[in-house]
Amino acid sequence: MPARTGAVSPARRVPPISTSIAPSDSTGRPGDAGQPHPLNRPGTATEAGPHLTRDASADTSTDTTAAAGPTGRRRFLTYLLAAPTLTIGARLGLDTAAPATAQAATPGAAQAAQAAHAAAAARDAAPPQLLGLPGIPDVIDLGDAMILAGLPTSHLLVLEITPAGRAVLYLPRLEVGQGLTTAIAMMVAEELDAKLTDVDVPLSDGRPELLFNQLTGGSNSVRSLYDPVRGAAAAARARLVTAAARRWNVPADSLRTADSAVLAPDGRRAGYGELAADAATVVLPAVPGTPKPADRLRLVGTPTGRIDARDIVTGRAKYAGDLQVPGAVPTVVARPTTVNGTLKSLDASAARAMPGVLGVVQIPSGVAVLAETFDQALKARDALRTSWNPGPVAGLSDADVKARLRSAHLPFLIPPLLTQYVDGEFDFAFVNHAPMEVLTAIADVRPNRAELWFAAQSPIVAQQTIAAELGLPQSAVTVHVVRGGGSFGRRLFFDAALEAALISKAAGRPVKLMWTRNDDMRHGRMRPASHHRVRATYALGQVLSWEHRAATVKTDLGHGLGEALSAAGFSLSVAGLSLAQAFFLLTEKNPYNVGVPTQLLSELPLAVHTGSWRSVYSGSVRVADEIMMDELARRMGQDEVAFRRARLRGAAGRAVLDTVAAKGDWGRPLPPGQAQGIGYHDEHGSIAAYLVELDATDRANPRVTKAVIAADVGRVINPKGLEAQLTGALVDGISVILQAGNHLDNGAFREGSYGDFHYARQRHTPPTVEIHLLPPSGSPGGAGELGVPAASAAVANAYARATGTSPRSFPINF
Amino acid sequence: MPTHTFVLNGQPVTVEAPDDMPLLWVLRDKLGVTGPKYGCGVGVCRACTSHLDGQEFQPCTRSVKDCAGHTVTTIEGLADGETLHPVQEAWLSCDVAQCGFCQPGQIMAAVALLRRTSNPTDADIDQIQNVCRCGTYPRIREAIKQAAARQPAQP
């Protein structure tokens, strides 16, 4: 029996929430021997790497599908849970890092991209270049580590078929617009042969037994849930078929399923709802509970609208602030004049006397005002007479932060003594996450229990922390996870929920706390400001070395990721790494053969609120690298696309680059002041390239006029959702490179709202956006953050080419 | 406390509120109408965009007193029962929304634009100021054009 990471003994498979267990493992899928993941295809540097492959041929009970095709590596551990209606549990986090599945049928629309793919393969003999070293993320990336962290938890993803015929998948993740609930519903509908409209995907309350398996981040949700969700749905389908076979006394393998029903050859039909109770008694299904091979997918891979779209366009979609929790009163907080300042004096007498005011409560971060309406709370907050002690960074401004970052750098290793070289230094400003829905949390804290409602990316850590702060056992705190109005990393942190809990406890009543836009701009979290030094040496047409030194204001990663990485076996203290450095090593790599690359992170501890911002370190590190690739290409007299192509380590990456260059008509002449720009990035098992055209005739108001995007994310679940993510990343790139950032002035952030934080509006975005998805293959990669570095780089490079300048500080117009 | 009477989504309502209370909080906190969202409170994000006598406005910067005697339409009042407005249909057809938080305001702004200009150009669409932090702008543009093409004569 081959060694298998995360192998579990039968005893450990028993999930605590079930009383009757019937493991219904099934292994292998026809066609599993198909194409591996895009970043691990033959020809890429990663093929020699120790990929996280687990052979699951051991320890299986029912493998009835092996005869149908090559035996694959995957297995699907599912369990029948004791319940009056069919309820299936699936192991979370199992085997999702294994390489994957068959080549799917290619949609017609993607044929051009496929041709480009093939052409790239034919030209695969890239010009001879010095081999670069693969980065750590080529071998194991953050997503793999997060999946590994989930392996030892034998807890379950739960799918229930109700007597009313609903298929309900309880999702241990947060929906913030990334389209996850739709993608998950598609997976369930696919494997159940259910109608998409019969599937519900509610967000699970915080489930502490899931340990590391309820953290939404790292572009990891589809990657980590694809197998468990399909496994659960396929196991449910097998039991529904078996129940129908028993009812009709016919062989189970004569039945088929479609549109949420089991169908017999004689025309009899039984809906899933009417079979659900019988199916709950099927211990051993008579047909295999194995997910479909790729060539039989009918819904996965098909452009599909969001399942909640109608709720959204009618205003029925409910965010935390829209919930009516009995007795929860509108609450806002007066905050210090500088970041992390403290209250010096308070006179609340005038505020307390104002109409509608229900209470004034002091908390560590400020003074809370409770009132009958938010308007009354805001007016009373403004009537508080307060004075504040300066915070720890009072007196510090952007220029000081920049100077400190410059002096925090680790030195370059390779002195450019005998070779030619290019140096570049880059500054990136603080950037607020600024999700449209401000932080909002409802808390109802009673003497012996607490209940919270908010959009939580890390509900378990929130629950633990809030319980500790309230002096309650963790089990006495319930976290209800509510859809979020955007996040971009912001809702990894539960600042508002913790405050709401403290206020509710102090006031002795339920509260609905809302941060104002000002609160989140001035006291919320930021992508940390960073400074980058990049040096590349070259000689005789070869890049000899590539050194990147990133110095960033310390990123707060205190939301459970550290615990997850430790659980995955990353002994941070032994390795002498900080959590941030581990994160950096797991995410940052140079995708090109550029001799000997080194990338080092230095962190500047600063008492400002930071956090992972969509694409985290890649949003600055890879952008600086991509700008340097352009400058180096021009220095060496080469075309920017050809220069990259010759050095990209992976054939799949070259196919994406070729596609975007061909579709975007790279090199087409443009009038003076306008130019194209290119950006490339691979991460999360996915690849993206952006080609933008930018008009910088008016340098104060540059406009991206066209964008062409190509991406290969392996198995695409929902092309519409993927395209939405790639488009959002484009708008992020336009914003953070050209115009959106936050200034630190004497310990306070200057911007207060969208009036001065210039996130792109309609007039800043290109009227033409084209997206080309490469043919689906393998298992799904992550896509939520993928596009940001490539889009940012493309915009910066287009600006440089249009203006003949070398932009070094972002946003450019700041 | 003063009372204010206006027509909200086709129904007359009377509400007790201070004269200077922004309509947004009257809608959300007193009337339970939560389609219009708070995103800034100062009229720049426009997540609360609704219609006053058929014209676009931001309830976060308009007092309830100023709305008395007028007709207020929020996203909840745009559809005709279960029959969606053509702009809502276009939003579904183009799968515009991501997080969805700004979309009630975006839709109300688009409806107002189409009332002003039945066949808007790209430059007309560029005049919409509503922020979408998810960056759904290209699909908003597409949906507005689709709605315009299907509904040449807006009432």
C-alpha cells in the first residue's frame, strides 16, 4: 500500500454528527488518466517536482467503475448520515491536490484558443535559455497547503435531499460575489442530475469541528470543494436510484436520472423528493456513487447565471444590515482622530439627551452610540464631546513609511560586477479594501450565550476570539454567516463583529453595528504599502540572475491562516520563518527562466491595520517583476511578448500568452500617446494574461480603451463566473495602478470615501473587454485573485509604453 | 414628531420622523425597505440610488421632509409584481451582478438614464457615477445597451 498523506483509519472516519455510518467509498473515474493540471503538464518545469499525489487505490470497498476506463487516482469518501431524509456527508479536503481528470469536450467557442494551444505546443521548443529554478509555488502553493491543512479533519460537508425535493448543500464558505454558491450548485446539480433551480446552497454557521476547513481565502474554495461536493452528490444519486429500483422492483442499473427524478425504461418517474426518505435507508447503493467523467459533464463548464441574480435585481438579497433581528438596535462608533488612538475624555451628556438615543457605551476602539435609527445614532455620535490620545503612528506620513521600507530591505546577493544589469525600485501605496457593503455585524450577547450575524471569511477564528473576549465557552457562541457585499480580503477580519459583541454585552441588548464608510477608510484595513527593489543581470542575450527584494508594511495574517499552515506541517519556528514569510514563499515565484532568481521579504511592523488584499503579495511583487520584464526586453532589444514567451517555463503559460497576443493583435500600430501593454501571471493552479490598450494623451486622466484577457484555469466550472472574476480583476488593476490608493498623513488616513478614494467608475473602464478561456482540462484552479497581478502589470506597462516613462510609484496619479 | 406622507412604490405611506432625517434611514430603519443600500452616506457611491418622481436621486442626501408629497420608487417598486422591468431582465440576461450590493442602485441609475436617453452612447453610459467595487462595469454597459435595444421607447 503506497504511503498516502492524510490516510485515515476506519475508526477516524466516523463523523461525530452521524449515528449510523456506511462508508460508500468509490474509486476511480473513467478517463482519469487524462490531461494533468495546466501548470503540471509535460514540458513544464514542475513535472519533476514532488507533486502532491496520493494513490488511493488502497483501502477501498466498492470500485465498480474500474472496468469502464483507466483507474484514476481519486476516491470519494462519502457517508450516509442518519436522518429521516437522505443526507450525505463527504470528507472535506480529501485528495483535492491530486492531479486530475480527463480532457473535456471542447466548446466551439474555445476552438480558436485550442488552436493557439496546439500551435504553442508545436512551437514548444522554446529558444535555448538558461534554466531558471522553479519557485516553491511550482511544487506546493498556498492552496495546496490549505488543502493539506484540512486533511486530518474527518468532518463533513453535508448534502441533504429534502422530501420537498430540494437538494441542500450546506456551504462552509462565504459568498461575497465571487460566485461560489452558483459554482457549488452547478456541481451538485451535475452529479445529481438535478435541475439547478432545485439546488440550495445556504452558508453554514461557524462549525468549529471543521478547524481549518471553513476559511474562505487563497482562491481556494473551488479547488478544495470540487471533489467533496461531487462525491456527496454522486453518492446521493446512487442511493436515490437504488431506492427507486427497490420501489419498482427493477434492476438499479436499468434506471437513469434527469431533471431531479429517477426514470425507468417503462416511463415510470419518481422525483427525488418522494424518494428521499427511502433513500435514507439505503446503506449499500446498487449503483456506483462515482462522479461523472469529464466527457459526460452537461452543466459544469456551461455559462450559467448566478443562482441569486433575481434576488439581487429585485432588492430581495439580504446582507447583514438588512436582517431584522428582534431588538437589534442601530449602533455606530465614534473613533479616534489617528489610527489606533485612544479615548482621553468623554462627555456624552448632550448625545444621551438626543431623540432616539438608547445608550452610549465605551469599547477599546471608541465610543458606541445606540439609537432607534442609524440617523439618530450618527447625529448623537457627532454630538459626543471627545478628545483622543494620539495613536502609535501619530506623526508618521507616507514619506516616512517609504523611507523606513527602503531601509528595511535585505541586500542583493549578486553584485553586478562583470555583467550588464537593470535595476528598478517600486513603491506601492496603501490601498483600502473598500467593499461596497461596509462592515456590519449584529450581536445578541446574553449572560450565558452569544449569537452573531455577519459576513465572515473565518467564522471559526471569529467565534474563538469573541468567546474569549466575552468570557464564554466557544460552544456558547454562534456565528451565523451572512452573504457579504464584496470583500477582497476585508472579511477575513471580524473587527465589527468583535466590537458588536462587546457593545451588546456592555449595553445588555442586541445591537446592529455598522461601520461608516469613513470608519472603514480611516480605521479599516489596507493592502500594506510596499517598496520593491528588482535587479536582473544579463549577458549575451541571456538573463543570468533575477533578484527581488520586497519590503512591506507588515501584513496582518491573524485570521487562522497561521494555524492552518502549522497544521499542514509548516513548522514556522523551526524554519526560522515568520508566518508572512511562509505565505510569501508559498505564493511568490518568478514564472520565467531568468537564471538564478531570489525573492526575499522584509516586513516593517507598523501599528496600522493591514490585511491580505485580493492577490496579496503578488499584487505588488509580480507587478514589479512584470514591469521589469518589459524594461529588460526593451534594453535587450526584444519584443516584450516574445521576450516573455522565450522564457516562460510552462507550455500552458505560453499558450495563454500566445492567445492573448493573437486575439489582442499585439503590436498593432496606435496613435501617439496610446499603447498596448502586456501582463502575465500564474498562481493557484491557473494562468492569466492581460493585454490592454491605454490612451495616455491626457496623462492626468489615462483611460484603458480595450482589454483582451486569456486564461487557463484547468477545469472551468462556470465560464460566466470566471469571466466576472477576470473582469473584476481588470478593474482592480486599472484602479490600483492609475488612481486608487490611500495616503497616511500624520498617523491618519486622508481619504474618507469614494469621493477621494478613486476606485474606478464606469468612465475609467474600457468599452471593449474580450475574454478567451482556454479549453478546460484537469482539475479546477483558483481564479478569484488570479487576474489582479496580470491586469495591474498590463496597465502599468501600457502606460509606460504610451508615455515613454518608467512609472515607479503606484497609483500613478495619486 | 412631524409626520410625512409620500407615495412609496405605488402605496401612500405616512411616517413619523424628524424633518432632517435622510430618506435612506426612513426607508431602511422605519419602513423596512432595504433595497437602497448605505455605502457612503454622502451621495458619492450611489448605492442607494432610487427615483423621486421618476428622476434619479440619492436618498442618503435627501431629507424625508423634501420627499413629502412626492413619489418615491426604490428597487422594490421597479418590477410589476413578478414581471421584471426590462432593465432588470437585461441584468439577468447579462449576469451583471457579483456581490450585488450596488446593483439596486446601478439598476435604478440605468433606468433613469434610459428615460433621459432611449439609446445611450458609450459616452452617455460613462456618465453613470455609481461605484461597483466588484468591477461589473463592462456587463452594466452591455446590459444597458441590451435594454435599450429591446425597449426603444421608454415610458
